[in-house]
Amino acid sequence: MLLVLTYSEDRTFDRLQDYLTVPFFRFNIDLRKHYRWNITGDGYWFADPTGRSCEEREVSAVYLRKLIFDPPYIDVPAGGSEESWHREQLMEMILGIRDLAYAEGKLADR
């Protein structure tokens, strides 16, 4: 299964997904509150609002698409804020999954 980390306004992937011939799971980072997910040292899993799910053991490749905070499209007050903290935690999660995928030779290259 291909794990795609992107966001809900990624119109390019909206079009690409119709042509994929492999199973995939799309995790829209900006809609993370609508997903169930867990990431631990033992692995990770995601479940979307429709009930589809993805476990690390099923993932053969990870594709990092346009992540919501790169570049940011919302303003964050200077000097730190709760939003900044959430943003940083989310980036750490994404980078952690990326690093796990890379270490296992599963990181999809452009």
C-alpha cells in the first residue's frame, strides 16, 4: 500500500489518485482531527472518516506530497503560540514517518 501524506487542497493528487493502480491511503494532514491515528515506537496506523485504514506493516512506500505547513498558508503570531507548538509536533510526526520509511527503503522518490 502507498501511504500518501498530503493535505485536503492538493488538487494535483486529487487527479493523480484516479490513475493509481496500487492500493493507497491518503492522510490529509490538515484534517487530522477527523482521522483516528496512532504513532509509537512499534509502528503507526491511520483510519480515515470513512473507515478505511492503513497500518505500517501494509505500507510498501510513503509519498510526501504538499504538506499544509510547507509553505504555511495561515498566520502564526511571532513569539510562539499553541498553533506553533501543534505545527512543530505535526512536522515531527511527518518527519518521523518519513525517516521510518527511508530506513526501510519505502520512501517514494519523485
